[in-house]
Amino acid sequence: MSAQDWQSRIDTTVAHPARRYDYWLGGKDNFAADRESGDAIAAKFPAIRTAVVENRRFLRRAVTFLASEVGVRQFLDIGTGLPTANNTHEVAQAIAPESRIAYVDNDPLVLVHARALLTSAPEGATVYVDADLRDPAKILDDPDLRRTLDLTQPVALLLLAILHFVPEEDDPYAVVRRLLAALPAGSYLVASHATSDYLPPELVADISSGRHGQGRLRTRAEFARFFDGLDLVEPGVVPLAEWRDSAEPQPRPTASETAMYAGVARLP
């Protein structure tokens, strides 16, 4: 697909989660609709920028753990988002240059930037797949993904700050099970998810109204269901900023300042 074709698919009049996330991180790859939506959420939940920064820090810690402590060399990052500091391949390949990463996103702006800016170490590989999380078959059957990842060897499946955009009617639990079913024993699931547990009811109602896009906040128990049948890595399902955070600057954000959970688990 040509650059002109990609550009024609970009709808600047509707807020998109990846571009809104970029705005909260201080990026420039966003539009008025993204900023308007981002400001509306931030007005009610001022700590949102803390949450998105902490989500990137969690990515760095989780990928570092997987690459350095358990030897994972393949990563499937769905809901990539726009390139920023400490992208998955940068963290993994800094530890193991031969690491191979498949990025997946359904925003053409993300893919335009990713293909231009995210370049692999020569020993490894990166690929960018245009697909929606809710279509696991399209992701798993993509020929570029198949050329990049060996699905007979362990893969880390990264679902960071994306599952809360999948409503119940799209059965996110079945989606995750389908993705994990394609991966061998020794693979890992890495996930983070916005929660209603620490938010006032009026904010939960506003976020759940659909005015900021589809999705669903979930409780800790609802988020933990994504790890059913897997072996959770210590410390288990915890507030986002608390997952293996001992090396992070102190004091750490509280659970209510991120309103997100995170976890990492191994496929037995």
C-alpha cells in the first residue's frame, strides 16, 4: 500500500486511542479530535498522564525481565501505539540483538511512523502488521508475521493498555485465548488494563458512556481472568506502577494515580 493510500485511511476528525496516548505522552502525532478527547478525560482524571508514562515504564521492565531473565527472543506487540522512547524492540535488542518483534496496530498513522522509524538491530528483525486485536486469525496468519516469528518457539504476547478498548460483546477473553492457543509452552502474556477500582463512580460512568470511544474498564478480578490457566510471575496482578518497580525513581505513583493493573504470566 502506498503512502498516499495510508494517508487516505487516516480519519483526523475522530479521536483514536493511539494518537490520544501520544498526546498525553507529549508527542506531536495527534490531531484536534485526539487532543479534545484527551483534554476531556484529563479534566476528570488529571493523573492520566502519569498512567501512560507508567505504562511505558512497565513495558520496559517487563520486556527487560523477559529478555534478560527468562531468555525470550520473540515478541508479539499488539496495539503498538506511535513510536516513542523504549519501544519493545529497542528494549529487547539492547539485551539480545537477535530478538525478533512483530508489531500490530490498526491505525494507519501508527504503521506509517513505525515503518519509517522503528528499525531493527541487524541481528534481529521487526515487522509491522496492519490488523485489529479482535481479528486474531488475521494477525496469526499474516505472512510477514510468520516469516518473522517462529510460533513453535516461545513468544511474549504484549497487550498493553489495549484490552480495555475491547467491549464485552467482542469477547476479549476469547480473543486472548485464541492468541495464546497459537503459542507454545514457555510463551508469556504481558498485559496492562485500566480499572474502575480506584475511580469515582461519575468518572467511571463518563468513560463507560462511549463518548471517548468503545471499551470497558474492568475490576482486578475481571482483569485477572485474562491470566486463567497461566502461571503468574511474581508479584502477580498488581497496580501498574508496582510491578517489579524497585529500580524506579521513588516515591512511586499510587494505585489511584494510575488506575491500571498489570501482570505477566507464563504459558505452561
